Amino acid sequence: MIQVKNLTKNFDGFKALDHLDLHVPKGAVYGLVGPNGSGKSTVIRHILGSYIPDSGTVEVAGQPVWENPAVKAIMGNIPDDFYFPISADMNEMKKHYQSFYSSFDQERFEKLASIFTSIDRNKPLRSFSKGMQKQAAFWLVMSCRPQVLVLDEPVDGLDPVMRRQVWSVLLSDVAENGTTVLVSSHNLRELEDVCDHVGILYKGRMLLERSLDELQNNIVKVQMALAPGRELAPLPEGFQLLHQSVLGRVHTLIIRGEQQALEAALAAQEPVVLDLLPLSLEEIFIYELGGQDDGIKEILV
Amino acid sequence: MESKRSWFNRGALRLDLHNSWPIWAGYTLFWLVAANFMATSTYTLREPALEMARFWENCTGLSVFFVTPIYGCMVAAWLLRGLYHSRSALAIHALPVQRRQLFAAHLISGTVFLAIPTLVMAVYGLVRFLPGQSDLTQGLVAMGQSLGATWMMYLWCLGFALLCGMLTGQLWVAVGFFFTFNFLAVGLAVMVSDLCRKFLPGYASGGGLMEAAGWFSPWYNVGMTVSHYQGTLNGAGLLTGYALAGLVCMAAAYLLYRKRPLERAAELVIYRPLRVVLRWGVGLCSALFGSSFLQLLLGSTSSPVRIFVLMTVCAWVGLLATRMLELKSFRVLNLRLTGEFGGMALVLALFMVALNTGGLGYVTRVPNPDKVDHIDLSLYNQAYYGPVAGSDLELTLTDRQQMEELIQWHREYSQLLLQNADYPDEKYNGVVQSTEAAAYGTRSGWAEEYHYNSMMIRYQYPNGGSMVRNYTVVTTRQGVGDPNDPDHQLAQVLSRVDIPAILESWAPYSQIYQMQEGVSYDAGSRNRAFMEALAQDLREGNWQYSFLEDPAFRDQEAQITLNIDYSLPESRGLVQGNGFDVILSEEYTPRAWELYTQYYQ
């Protein structure tokens, strides 16, 4: 649904995006993660058609996004910091959105009102707190029935109950209408619960992009204890050791490779104890970047 | 209406118009208050039958010179406000709308913002003045002219402000650009002229430079040109020109907008190549304006080294400040900026060297006699006292031999000026002191030392072009009769000019009218008769021409100055003044006095 190919963007000599590729399948919930300054917001702004690429292409539903209102009309966008015009209240914003989006669903708007009950429709939205403004943004955007949702830190500032409600609305939309969602967040635990695809961005490049299952199957945490006097043998070809620590006779290894083949290879060393544990998205993120970022290497050490 | 290729977008227009009422309502309110004040002013009541016409004529001035430019800039700033913050810019451009539709919405909104107040004012004008107007046609014509002038000025201001707004990422910088660029060219031209006048003897400002500067200083130019009085709107062509230029600015603004990088919102300059232009522009402007200001503070002697140092320091300050604003940081000094400092100093040094060595041939440029159609000479004596005080003369030389002699003198004089750059200044300073002493001291002071004259030579070419030089010609008592003195040589040249023939060729009315200063009288038949009598006297040799080299200095003969401008009858005695404040007195100009009293009293 979203295809970004070879996207490059420079900001006054600083390469924000470096030949970036990104693919979001239709109906997927795609988590875009990366350290600060990796280029997540920049990619999103290209996907929304706000930024002009230096090179490369950005397509949504098979069409370029730049200056294409037809494509933008099927997209909804909730940035980290939503913009409301001066003195605009909810009723006024609804009229604005109705005039821009032909897909705006009045019925849904009224239905969603039961969720966002704390918002006074007649009060200027700028006078609300950040969390309330975010609720208002969700209310408006979801009322447009977008086919593609692009979210940047979407639930940042929301209370836990509202977070759950917002995700619930969003995921039911995905389930019922096949909405494609691209979500950028630093809250990896939350993303792990909702995403089925993940892309890790680092210094403007896509470090890896897989389905979450594939990703979690491909990296494994191994805890093994060897018999006294035995040394850990080098890993066979096809496996990559991302991290290793030793405590007494217990070795803790983070290894990238196919899980079953890895288990067989390690079992051949006749360990006393051998456990293969799945990694959380947060751990995967940290260990993947550990090979790239000196700062993260230090954390791991 | 909203097809795929449409420039119209309902949502974009709605967004622009939403909450915009304070803009046009404030403007309308201002006009209603101002109009009410103007309508009840005594000026308009003097002509009750033409009240409506006079009212709209008054409105034109206030509108075109003051209110409309400010309003046009305000409207542009309001329409583009979303571009100056990253958050709003990104939000607006993520909406399903094209940039051309957003821009078209700005233009439609901008038009609406003036249309409403215009309509209200038109209705007000009609309701207020319609009853009792004997000449409604004149009133309606004046209304049309006034509103038309307002619209044309508005088109220019809106278009230009939109263009300024597109160049920058900050709202206040956009407003600053608008106001600065409306006056910058003429300010720079004045500064450059001032500098050239210091270093280039004969330098004449005006002509092409000032005219171009005027055109590129629209607000100033309109203020100097447009007037609406007694049914005539002067400068309508100029306003039309600027209105068209405004449309071109709108087109340029749109082209820039199409490629505007939103990530640069809040930056000083949006388009990178313009950053260097801005830095150097501010640097050079700082050099000119700053050094002039510092010279005023420090006391001005025209030492080229001193001016160069002042200019360079000011230019560096300008460069540095602009760079700081660009990067929003005080830590901007690096190798690149140091290089720019060096480059700026080099440019200014070359400029000053060029000025100090004759301005690339400017000082010694004198046309060949065969290329000149005729020469206009204007000579103004600026002494306060004495028989030649204030005597002014305007001549047109058409005789080939006279022109060749003058050109030959000009060549020699310009060479002398170039060889001795201090020549006019030194003398000039001496003269000022001397004349001041004369003015406040003894009346005989003028005769002891110097008097000085300004002279303008205009070479008119057959193709309509011209070359102008202005000189301060200082006549010294010591130089009188000295064949090596250039002023004496000039006097000799001028003495051979056939004054009576020239006088006859003048258009007497216009000449008298041009040369009067602050005194208004009819150029009627008495003037013609007087001029004719004067010409006759000259033909008969009753008078002797004396301008620079007055015989009265040497042998006490009666002398006549060509005081074609005759003062008010009260100005019989010696009156302190300069330039055109001419002394006509029985004592010093008996024959002229006789003629004057014969025809004017």
C-alpha cells in the first residue's frame, strides 16, 4: 500500500534519508522504529506529501503522493503535535474536514463522540491539554474513514484508558475495513502488541524491515551452561552473534539466525542447560542497533 | 467546479476566509471613520456642488500613499501565516489539496478582503453625497478614479508582499522585506550618489540611476508621482504599471511556492542561493548607510581611507548579523565567513580605488563635439552678498564653435580635477568659511576673497540621450584675469556666448516661471514685454554680460547680472539668501531695475 523507494533527503548538507526503502502491505499495521534523529518523521512527512524528495519515489496505493489530492484524500494523519487553527473549536474543525474530505462520515463522527466525551465541542481546541488535543485529532481523522493512517507518536500524552480505547478503535478499523496503518513510536512494548510489521530506521537508512513474527523468529536469546572444562565453540556459518555475556558457567547469547537450526547446532556442544527464549521488540531493537550505534553498544556492555 | 485540474478548492478557501473578518472589518471601519472626518472637513465644504468629487480625491491620497500599502502587506501576511510554522505548514500541506489550489484560495481571499471595504465605501460615498450634488458625473468619475487607484496600488502591494512572504520563513521578516524593498533602491541610490559626489568631480546624480531607483522603490515613487486633484488622476499610468508588476509578483510567488521546502519554515531565507544574496546585500547596505551615519557622528572629511575603513567595518557587522540570524546562533565565525569578510573588504577597496581614480573614466569623460546636438548650461551664483549675488543663468549653446570651446574647456578642467582631487573641496571649504564670515561680519567680506558658483552642463545627443555634469566653480579674486585659471577660462568662453540671441530663443514664460522661487505670479503679457525689452537692451549693447568674471571687480564699471528671476517688489535692498533669491536693486542693477519698475509697478 505504501511504497518508498530509494528515498534521499538532505537538510543543508545533512543526509536525513539515505536511499531509504520502505514497504507497507495493505492492511498491515507497520511499526516504524528508530533512535532519535534516525529520520522517522522525515519519512512520514514524505509519505504525507509535505516534503519534496531530493530523489526517490513515494507512492501510496500505487500513485505518487506529491501534489496528488486523490491519494491524500484516502490518507489520515495524526502527527505528534496536531495543528488547530486559532480559535477553532470541534464544530469548526469538523466543517473544515468535511470540506476537505468527501469521505467524512458524519454518523461515525457522532458515534465517536461517545468515546471522546471529555471534549467540549464549543471550546477552542488550542485551549485543551496535549492529550485532549490528541483525542480531538483522533476523533476528526477517524471520522474521515481513511484507508491509510499515518501516525507519529499517536498515543503520546493520552492516559492509559484512552490509549486502550484509541488502539481499540484503530484496530477494529483495520480488522473491519482493511485500513493500512503506519505508526512511528518509541513505545516498543505498545507497538509489539499492535504491529504485524516492523521497520528499524538508523541514520536515514532502513536497517531491517520484516514481519514481527519473522523478526522474532530470526533473533533469539540463548542461555546455556556447558559442562566443566568445556569451552563454547564458534558458531557455524549462517549465524551471527549479536551479543554475548558470561556469568560463571552460564553463557547468555543473542544470535541472529534460523531458530531450529540454531538449536540443533548448539545442542551438538552438549550443554548442561540450553534454553532458547524469544526476544521482545524492545530487545530486538536494542541488540540490532547495538551493532551500529556506539552509544547502544555501551549500554549492552 | 472542483475537477482534477481545478485551481479552486472549497476547503482551502474556507480555511483562508475562516476567522478573517477582523482583517477586512478593521480596514472598513478605519475608512468609515476617516471618510466621515474627511467628508465633514471644511475643505470639502467650500465647494458644496463638488463635495463628492473632492471627497474621493482626498480619499485617494490617504489610500494610495498610506493605508493600502499597509493593508496589502497585512493581507498577504495573514494569508501566508500558515507557512511560517513547521506544524501548521505540514498540517495544511498534508490535506488533500494542491499548492496551486491553496495559492488560488489566497488570491481569491485577498480580493474579497478589499472588495468588501470598497463596496462599503462606495455605498457610503453615494449615500452621503448623492443628495445635493449638482455635478454627479464629476463625483462618480472621481469615485471611479479613487477606487481604481486603490485597487491598482493594492494589487501591487498584495503581489509584492506575497512574493516577499515566499522568500522567507518568518512572518516579520516578510513584512520587513516588503517595507524595505519598497524604499531600498532610492535610499541606496542617494547613498551611492553622495559617495560619488565626494570623489567624482562633476558627478551628477539623477538621470538613469535615480529614475531606475525610483521605479524600484514603488511606494516612494507612487508618493512622489500620484496625485488626484480637480478631476485629474496624475500617475494613473504608473499605478497601472505597478498593478501589472503586482500580477507578475503573484505569478513569481506561485512559482516559488510550488517548490517551497516546508522543512525550512522559520528560517530567515527559504531558498539557499538567496542566503548569499541577502548576506551580501545587507553587508553592502550596512556599508553605505552605516558609514554615512558614522561619518555624521564623527565629523566628515572625505578621506578615502577613512571611508573605506568605516564601510568595511559596517559591512562586516551586517554580514555577521545576517549570518547569526540565518543560523540562529552567535557562534557563526568560521573559515567560510572569514573568506566572505575578505571578499567584502576587497570589493569595497576596489570600489573606493575606482572612485578615487576617476570612477573608471567618469571624471574625464567628455563627448566629442560632433556627437553633441546642443549643450544646456545652468549657472547659479550662490554668494550671499555683492553685485553678483544670486545671479543665475540658463543657456543653451547651439553654435558649433561655442560648443567646441566649451568642450575644450571641459576637457582641460576635468583633467585638472583628476590631477588634483582636492581642488574643488579645498576651495569650496574656503568659500564657505569666507561667505559665512561675510554674512555675519562685514559686508565687504565678499569682495575680499571668493565667491562660488554651481554649474550644470548637459550635453544633449541627437538620439535624445544626454550626459550631465555638475561642478562647483570657485571664483577667486586672485584668479580673475589670470589666463591660467580654469574659472577665468570658463568666463572667457561664456563671454563669447551670444547672450541676446540666446535670450530671444528662450520661451519667456516658461523661463520666468522656472526660475522663480516660491513666488507665484502669472506669466502674462507683462512678462513677455519685459523679456523682449531686456533682449532688446542686450542686442543694443546697453548691458555687459558678467557672470563669473565681473568687471566691477576690476574697474568699478556698472555691471548687470542676468537676474531673470525677479523677486517680489519688497526685495529692493540686499537680502540675505542664496540661489534664486536674487537681488534686484536700483543700486546694483539700475537698468534692470528701471525695466522692472516700468513693467511691474
